[in-house]
Amino acid sequence: MRELSDLDMKELAEEIAALGEKSFRAAQLYDWIHRKLACSYEEMSNIPGKLKEALKERFHFGALPIRVKQESAQDGTVKYLFGLADGNAVETVLMRYRYGNSVCVSSQVGCRMGCAFCASTLGGLKRSLSAGEILGQIYAVQQDSGERVSHVVVMGIGEPLDNYDNVLRFIRMLSDEKGLNISQRNITLSTCGLVPEIRRLAAEKLQITLALSLHAVNDEKRKSIMPVAKRYSLAEVMEAVDLYFKETGRRVSFEYALIAGVNDTVRDADGLAALAAPRHCHVNLIPVNPVTERGLEEPTKEAVNSFLGELTKRHVTATVRRELGRDIDGACGQLRHKAKESGNVM
Ligand code: SAH
């Protein structure tokens, strides 16, 4: 059964018309779902019971249930495992920064991209999430924390551009003034580099930030840790990223997970600078979060700093991502993976 929260304003209006109801009911419903963040049909006090019954027969509606919640004692980061109507589960993370609260959402159950360092891809792809299921993660976090969410990053489980239509609908609804009205400039979408979809996204002319998971600066090395690099060369990816900048004027982020002995040499820094320096971009260095099954190690603090120094020397704007929630399985897909291993979720 479809989620009621998947319907955008236009579809909701069509549904209401098909049920023979007055058109203002659509706006009322949209407000309950996407602004008041109702958790059930019962809460919608100004909606007639007959209409609720009719909707119940057609659409599932309800807040995503919290299956697991872990709060970091170190930095207040909260990691949630949310249940979905079909028994699957996804992870969502709330990070508290000085500039506001940022939520990291999942876009798929599992992932089929197969990156060598990532826990999300270990069991492959189960299915994509609907727009309502992605929105629901933010709504549930805001309800549970009682705090406003100001920033959203699509960097949880899954490859968002492998779920293009639903993710685009999600972004449009999230930034809609009839909903949470989160500025597109405060939304970041991270991709491993699906070239046709980056080009398609550029044409949408949104104001969101595009983050590219680079992780290696030549095709050979990139292929060895990211299977997607066998489909698209770095040259093609860079061309697509340049198009994104040209169409949107938005500075692109390059994500670079530092893995000891794999991509952390001076030569790597040099190659990264060659890609980054000529572009309007920002480099985010992430010391790799070790995943037991992956056997990859993070570089020492000194190695990370010297890599950063090499970039700065070459006039690249780069920062090391502050690590949040290490004590609560903060890295991509680790919580769902562990819950699966212990038989708690599908
Ligand atoms: N599929 C998308 C978004 C999800 S992952 C993408 O590939 O960009 C979000 C970021 O975390 C990506 O840059 C990803 O490469 C990185 N990542 C995954 N596993 C990691 C790990 N163990 N340590 C550090 N970063 C990791």
C-alpha cells in the first residue's frame, strides 16, 4: 500500500477530487502531514471521519517507528534505526552543529554500488525508498527530538541517484513552503558518481549542494575500491560535475575517505589537488570509519594532517570532517548491518 506522505500537493488534490471531496481538504491534509507532522490519521482533527476511512483504505499513514535509538555520550549525535511498513529498516542520524541540526537520511534499503569500504552495501540492495519514507525519517527525528531540523544530507544508506525520481520528489517536497520549507541550499546530496544522473540533476537547476564521493584520483585505484568507476571514468565524472556547477552555480564538494596505505600518499594528495584546485569545490577528508568486514584502516592523525597540509599547500580548500558518533556505530550502514546480524531486522 502506498504511503499517504508520498503524494505531492498535485496528486493529493487529484485524490481528493476523485473521492468527491471539497478541494480545500487537500491543503488541510498536506498541512497535517508535512507541516504539523501528524503521527496518525486520528490526530487530523478537522478532517471528517468518512474521508479518513476512505483514505485509510487506499494509503498507509503513520510515523516511522523507532526500532533502535543510540545517543552519543561524546557529542549528542543520535542514531536511529527506523522500521518501515514492510518490515525493513533504515538508519538516520541527527547531528547537532553550532549552525543548526542536520539530519542524514537513507535513500534505499541497502545499496548495490559495492564500495569496498562501506557497510551499507554488504547485503546488496533490497529496495528503494519512496519520497514519503525519506521525508518520514526527518519528520520522525524532529518529532522525537523536539528540535527543528535546518539541514539535510542525503548521505545515509543507499545511492540517491540510483533512486532518482523518488529522491527528486523528496527534495522538492522538503523545500516546499507548504512543508518543512528547508532551503535547498541547506540540502546536500552525495553520489558515488552516476554520470547520466548527475547530468540530469544539473538540468533540474536546483540549489542543492552536490557532493561527489571521489576517494581515489586515478581510474585504476578508483576501480579497485569503487565498482562504479568501471562504468564511468574520472574524466566523465569531472565533466558531469563541471556541468552541475555551470548549470547551478553551486560549489561542488569532493568527499575523500582516507584509507591507510590505499589513498593517503603525497602522490594521492597531488592528484587530488590537480582535480580540485582548478574547480570551484570544497574537499572533505573523512578518515575511513573502519568496518570489521572490510579490513581497511584509518590513517593516523598525523597522516591525516599531513595529507591536509599537502592540499592546502596546493591552494585547495579542504577540511577534515569532524567525526561524530563513533561510539554509536556512526558509519554508514553499520547499525542496520549489526541489527541484521543479530536477527533484529530484515
Ligand atoms: N551513495 C552515496 C551516499 C552514501 S555514503 C555516495 O556514495 O556518496 C556517504 C559518504 O560516506 C560517501 O562519501 C561514502 O563513500 C562515505 N563512506 C561510506 N563508508 C564509509 C566509511 N566506512 N568510512 C568513511 N566514509 C564512508
